[in-house]
Amino acid sequence: MRKFIPTKPIEGQKPGTSGLRKKTRVFQQPGYLENFIQSVWNGIGGVGGKTLVIGGDGRFFNEQAIQTVLAMAAASGARHAIVGQNGLLSTPAASHLIRLRKADGGIILSASHNPGGENGDFGVKYNVANGGPAPEDVTARIFEATQTIEHYDILRAPPVDLSVLGETALGAMTIEIVDPVRDYAALMEQLFDFAKIRALFQSGFTMRFDAMHAVTGPYATAILEDTLGAAPGTVLNGVPSPDFGGGHPDPNPIWAKELMELMHRADAPDLGAASDGDGDRNMIVGRNCYVTPSDSLAVLAANAGLIPAFAVGLGGVARSMPTSQAVDRVAEAQGLRCFETPTGWKFFGNLLDADMASLCGEESAGTGSNHVREKDGLWAVLAWLNILAEKRCSVAELMQAHWAEYGRNYYSRHDYEAVDSAAASDLIAALRARLADLPGTHVQGLSVLKADEFGYTDPIDGSRSEGQGLRIWLSGGGRMVFRLSGTGTEGATLRVYLERLETDPDKFGDDPQQALADIIAAADQLAGIRDRTGRSAPDVRT
Ligand code: G6P
Ligand code: ZN
């Protein structure tokens, strides 16, 4: 039975860098999810007659939320819903399904790398027909709809059994429950040289993939162990759990600590890798050799010719603005177009659609290509495996050779989390006000060459995005960037991105925090981080 439920706007339902992300308890409030979903329908001109892909990363509240989304899609006249079995779909797999099945869009339930559980976070992302995150004009219309909503429609019906593969119906809408892994795994097989990777494992190459109790477990087990012949036990923490085993499913050296420790032992495997809650992020680490996401992008660009999917060459490369300029150096050497976009994968969508870029990456552990319209954790791992299968060298040797050719962009991001929101925006405002006066001044023995606030004009649709971060360039190849995160759920997160180019091969082996010490001190002095936030050190250094 279709129900018309009167409601009122709920404050704060503004999608951020990656959908609407809030504390799980906020989403559990009566009508909260319903208001937002109805606003998605309203913002996109309705779902009548449409086909949607629906799935999530399996976190607490995933299945309940999917039932609500299905009941609301059916009530609003959607024609067909394609749902991952047990409500599971990694973000890249959902993106692929939208494209493969020519769906009109999709709803992905995830708060990505944020912890899950009743006290954790939950999120909703809407993806459009190209498989990518909704662009800004769409999220703006959704947000507008949240502010004017007066009612929502929902079907009152028993929950759909999400565990049984095949077709079922909800009202007039058909529902197809699909294997979340199958189509994705088939796509990977088209992109990479599976025979070469199989041979690599046969030769004794060892790896550990930490699925962090999140959605990539089943994908990694099927692809790495069952198809490519990696030894059983290669996949760690491979069973998705609603609270990610109580952990923080973010693949970086801090949260993937166990894997990092393993990679520093004498008996470390050849390759370590990890992915996040919804499977779009990745971490790559060799024996005693952590690869920053920015370097990983540069290495993939430099060696793209070894990957079958890129045999025809790259259409171009793109990175988010705060990502290090390592890939720019590769692009320059190889005569490739290189784009700099605001933070957020959605900004790569038009470039990928137009084939102006075919490889993209972000410092926030995101790497991907034109095979889907999201970043893709396992894809990045397979790309590395494909390159190592061809090169037959260690990760450390590959990095050394890369730096020797292009120089090393030392890089680190310092995060100050849950900072008082007003203090954080004051810090940015004060620095913004001084930007024009900075060039020519000196700080910590470095001179400021240039300073600006990043804005982006999309080269395809001409849309403009302002206020995307403050950039300051320093003598000696240094750069610092300041911006506030768009994905936090508590107060504000100040991100300070620090970078310096080193071309002297004798200095490639330094600790990044040491190599960047001057720039770190300069950033604090310029922005008054300690004074304004009351913090003596960042919460996270990546
Ligand atoms: C998500 C987005 C990325 C973005 C990252 C950091 O993972 O998908 O595109 O780079 O969040 O965003 P933030 O606004 O928190 O720096
Ligand atoms: Zn994610």
C-alpha cells in the first residue's frame, strides 16, 4: 500500500564531498533517511519509470536503509531496482553496474572509510547515469529539495529478502538481486593481464590484502585467491562486518597498522594492500616501503603502457589539487595532458567521459580510471600487480627507479580533526585575507612565490567551483595547501597538505616529516594553526 507521509524540512541535509554523511544515530531518527531519499527523487525530477542500482558497504543500518530506499523507489514509480545480494555492493562495483545495465542512477549506502556501527557513521550517495557521483548542480538541487520537502511516499510492505538471487517484485517495481562480485570481476579480467599476474603468484610472489572487515573481502577473495591463484590467507579480515570489526576502515598507515607492521618484518610479503569501507580507496605498500597515493598515481601513469587496458595510451591524467605534483612530472615527460581538479571524485567525471583523462587520482587514497566513474581500490591493487608481474622487481626498486627518473615529491597531509567549526573557518578566512600580500615575504627562511585560492572551471561543461582551497608556493619547489574537509561528521577537519620536490638522488631516502620540516613550520606560522585551533600537533599525518 502506498503511503503519503507529511513531513517538514530537516536542517543540515546538505551533501558534502561524497554524499550525505552523518552519525548513524542521526540517520536512524524517524523520517531522516526518508526525507533525504524523497529529496533525491525530487531533485532529479522523480524516479518514475527509472532503473536504479542499490547497494551498500554492509555497515550497521545498511539493510534497513536499503529496505526503505526500495519501498520509496517503488512508491514513486521506479520501474526496476538492481540490488547487490545481502545489500552489498562496493562503490566501484555499483558504478560499474549502473554503466553495464544502463541504469538511470544508483543509491550507495556508505560512509566510506568512516567507522560504522551504532555509534559510527552512515551515509547516502546518489550516482548518476554515467556511474559517477552526482555533480554539483545535481547535489545542489537535492539540497534545495531537502529545504522545501512537504511529504514523502513510501510503500508499506514486508521487507524484501535480499539474500536470494533472482527477480522479485515490490508493488509494480521489479527487483533483481545480483551477485555483487560477478560482473565486477569480469570487468577486471578484461582490463588486466590475468595470465601474467597468475604467473607472478606461481613464481612465489606473496601478498596480503587487508579488506579491513569491509566490503572488498568477497571481491578480493574471489579475484586474488580464487582466480589469480594467490595463496589462501592472502586476504586478511575478509568477512564484511557491520562495525568493521570495531575498526576504522581507512587504508592508510595509521588505520591499517597491523598490515604496516607486517610489511616491516623480515618475513614480509612482497606486496601489501588494503581498501576501505566501500572499496573505492586503496593503500599500496612494499616490503619496508610505503607508497603515497600521490606517488602511486605517478607510478601508474609512468607504467601505464604495461597494462592491457591502456595499451592504446592514456587520454590524459588528472589529479585533485591537493594531490602532489608527482604525476605532473610524468605527464610532462610523456607529453600527456594533466588536469588539476577540486577534491572529490565527481570532478573527474566529465574528463573521463570526454576521454580527456583516463587515469585519475587523489591524495586521499583514491586511484581509478575510465573503466568506472568512481575511484577503485581493487583496481589499483590489480594495476600494481600487473606492473610488478611485468617488471619482476620489488616495490622499493620500482620507487627508486621512478624517483631517479622524475625526482621525488616528498608529501604529507596533516589533519586536525573535530576542530571547533568557527575557529577553523576563521583560520581559513584570516589566511585568505592575507593571500595577496604574501608573495615576496619570507617565512622560516623560505620565500613565498605565489599564493591564491583554487577555483575550477570544468573544461567540458564550463561549470565553476570556487573556494576549493588556499595554495601557497614556496622557494625550493615547496607548496602548501589549506582546506576544510567536506566529509567530516564532527566539528571541522582542517587539512594541511605539504609538498616539496627533491631532485638530488642522495636525498631520496629521508623521512617525509623531516624532509618537509621547514614547510611544516612555515605552514603553522602562516596560518597560526596552534594558536587558532589550540592543538599542538595534528591528529593524523599521512
Ligand atoms: C572522499 C571522496 C574523495 C575525497 C575524500 C576527501 O573519499 O570520495 O574524492 O578526496 O573524500 O575529502 P575531504 O573533503 O574530506 O578532504
Ligand atoms: Zn570510500
